Amino acid sequence: MYKTDEELWPQRIASVVGRAIALDLPKGRAARHRNDLAKSIEEFGPPPPSMWLVSGNVVPTRTFGHEEAEVRHGLRLFKGDARIVVVRVWRNASPSKVTVVARHRQDHKYRTSVVDTCFLYNLRVTLVRSPFIISQHWEIPQQRLCYGRNKQAAEAVLAELQSCSAGERARA
């Protein structure tokens, strides 16, 4: 018989952590992320197979340069209209900045980047099932406790982001 997502999820996490231990690369950003995820799994258990997170799109075009005469398509890392998922909200430092995960414009691998909310539109709450995106969200303790656990918490973050985004667009 076929296995459900709940049955396969511990195997997927074990393979990711097993690969991290087998590679044994102590330096660099990837090693730090593997260590953070391994610590989170030890402390809080494996992440759920799906989470409610805020997703949206990158603006198709934006003005840039002196007197905003130049038009650019998308952002440096992401194409215009690329689908992004918000994995971290910077409430205290800068409420208009968020950490997002999306596919890169050239190599199409997942990239994590900090983006201003004025470059995002069509924000919505979606059920995310990607193990990479969930692991990026799961390794941040403050986010794990307040965002992603249910749809209502994600909707509250969405309302906060939409108010920040509207304020940024009004100033621009």
C-alpha cells in the first residue's frame, strides 16, 4: 500500500539530517542551517508535514535609479511574478522586511533572502508542503512558536504584512 505524508515525513527528515551528518562540513552557511535544523529537531521533534504560511508574488516591474527613470523586472534574485513564501517576519528590527524563500531567477534552486514588503504583492495564506521551506521556517524558534502552527496565526501575520506593505507604497 501507499504511505501517507505523515508516515513518510520522519524518513524525509532523517535522510536530510543523515546527509548533513554524512557530509560533515563544519564551515559555511549551509552547515549552520543544518546544525540549527538538527538542534530544532532534537529539541522540538520533527516538523509537521505541512504548515500554514504567507505566500505572495514578486512585483513584475519596479522603478529604479535617479528620479526613478529606469524600469527593472523583478528583484536581483527573483524574477517578476515569482512565488515567494514568507518564513520570517522581522517585527522589532524592521517590520517592513521579511525573510522569504523562492526559486532563483537563473538556477531555479530555492534561495532565502530578506526582502522589503513593498516589492511583494498578492499576499495570501497557503498550505505549504515543501520540506525545504518548512525546514527553513522550523529552525527559527521565535517563528515556530507564533506563526505557521495554524491558519489563524498565519492570517494575523498576513494582516500585519498588508498594513506594512500599504504604508510603504503610500510613502513611495
